[in-house]
Amino acid sequence: MKYEMYSEYSFTNDLGVVDFISIGKNGAIPKRITFTTTELENVYNLAFGDVDENGTLNDYRISDNGDRNKILATVFNVVDIYTKKFPERWIFFSGSTKERTRLYRIAVGINLDELSQIFDIYAFVQEELKLFAKNMEINAFVIKRKVY
Amino acid sequence: MKKVFKFKSELFNKESTWTHDENLEKLNGKVWAPKKLAEANKLLRKLKTPLPK
């Protein structure tokens, strides 16, 4: 995929926390991507947002730094590296708001051909899991690296 | 000395630099985005079809 992305990261050994800095019209904003265990074995919840002054993850703030696509590409890059290390893990992700989930759906839809070469991409439609297709109304994604 | 790794993304065909951060390790065990995690667990609990093998 031919998108700009941030390429300098700080990380924990288990890759559960990955930080980077967004540089844009509002300055330098610390960002954090986290992977947390869920109640289902081998399913990890992806969370993403700004790092607050107290070090917590704020996944509701709109930083409006003018680099949305670069940040989305960065999140996918981190998922790419994470799933290379942990190919058996499923990654669950959705937006913190309906609008953000829609944004993710559009972003995945636009790049579906390339993403599908690397990942199996499923979506929650109501309470059912379906193979994701463009323009599908979804609640969340769950993806896994393809094993060849 | 900090551990630094270079990884090449298959998706973007670009290299990125990963620097281990001891301070981040201190956050180990913290529950991130608890509301979103609770929503994820809620959906996963209701899942009628198992995750594909």
C-alpha cells in the first residue's frame, strides 16, 4: 500500500503497548496502540488513541492534527508487525464511536484487496461473524494473519 | 543500552524503527481502553459462530 506512515516506535517486549508521535498542524501529539487480552482465547483487543498527561489512553479525543490517513496507515503497519510476531492471534478492533467504526470500514474497504493478501478479515454483523466485504454494515472487525 | 530493531512491513514495503522503552514496561498489567474492551468482550460473548481455524 502506498501510504505515508510514522516509522519510529517505542514498544514493550510483548508488543502490548506501542507508542509513536503524530506530527501535524497542532504540533507533536503522543499516540498509543495497545493489544489487550479478551475473554476469548487468542483474541486481542486493539485500542488506539492519544496519551493523556497522566499516561492513560484516550481513545475518544479528536486531535485534528491533519494526519488521519498517515495514522491509519501507522496502525495497520503496527498490526502487520504484531501479527508477524503473533500469527496465531486474532485482532479485534472497532472505532470508539460509530463514526470511527465507519471510517475504519471505509479504510479497510478501499484497501481490501491488498489487506486480504495478508489477513483473513472478518466482521461482526450484529452478533454474527462474516467474511468482510466492501460496504458491509458492521459492528467490529476481527482479523488474523494468513498462514501460508 | 536500549534495544533497537528494524522491521520491514509487508503491507507498505517500508522499514520502521522500534525502540524498546523500559518506562512502558512499568505499565504492564494496565487495562487499556476499558470501555472498548468491555464492548469487545460483550460482542465476543454473543458470538454464535466460532472463530475460523
